[in-house]
Amino acid sequence: MQNEHEILLAALTFHGHRCWASVAGVRIGLVALRELGVKRAGGRQLHGFIEIGEDHGGLCFGDGIQYSTGCTFGKGNLEKTPYGKLAVTVIERASNRAIRISYQPTLQKKIAESPFMVKRSQGIEPDDIPEIEQMELVDLVWNAPESDILSMGKIFSFERDWMPEIMGFIPCTACHELTARAYLRVVGDKQVCIPCSGYER
């Protein structure tokens, strides 16, 4: 079993570069698991709502959450809510117990003034920044006291009727490409994919 620092390093490898937002995601994900008293989701035992939205510089937070919690877009147990915040709600599906945790702005001045972020603001790609400067920023967020950088709500009940996973693929009768059953549409007596059906959804 990986210790927390090994999880961090593996998450950064998964993410593709070292940055503060992915570290914040790992920390928050691990705290959510601890507070709920659950393990990382190998299946769909957990569900997450991540508030990052789209098209901003902190989206790296999402990969930290995915790696640490096992709530992933690929498994369908992570959803985005478009608030532009570094926050997540993690729910244990069996009990509907949930917790929301957000990242606080305590370190933002230090982060903005770090050599890594100065270079990023000049358009330099993360991989082109010296590793020592990358790791300084990683360590800044990783080693900060939890109470300084995280805002943690109380555990609450998240009521939702969880839909079962719909298994299986069927070839579209028009284009013959494999299509998940839930995305087939009936046209006449044929089951076709959405693009072949003429429907928007």
C-alpha cells in the first residue's frame, strides 16, 4: 500500500507535471477519504462533485482529486460543477455520507511569487522549468499545515438515487461502430447511435 507521499509523487506523474493545484487536489482527496473513513474507490463506491469548471489555470486540481480518491471521469463517478473553485464534495454511495472540502487562499501570494509561477506567467511550460523550482512549489503546498489551507465542512447526508451502471455495447446498425446501450436511439426498427439517428441527444 502506498503512503501519502508516494501517492503524491504517483499523482504528479499521472498529471504530467508538478504544480501547486494538483498537490492541493491530492491533499484534499486524501483528507476526504480520511474524514469519511473510506478507501480509495477502485469501482464506483464513491462519487465526487468537483467545482473546477473549465478553462482556467487551476484545472490541475482535478487530476489530484482523481488520483487520490479514485473518483474519475472515466469511471463516471466524478462530475464537474462550473463554479471555478478548488473544491470537491465526496460521497460514499452506500451510506450517502458526504463531505465538502475547499482549498483556501492562504498561500496564494507565496505561490504567485514563486520562481515556478513567475516563469509560468511568462508562458514557460512546466516541463521547461528547473525541477528544483517545481519541487519548491510542490513542497510549499504539501507541507503547509492542513488547517491553514483547507476548509472542511461537516459530514452530511447527500440524498440521491444512484443509477445502476448500464453495461454493454452494441454495433450501430447504420455505421456499425460500437455504441454504449444507453446511447442507442430507435429509428424505425433499428438501433442506431446518436450521430446516425439525427437526434441531438
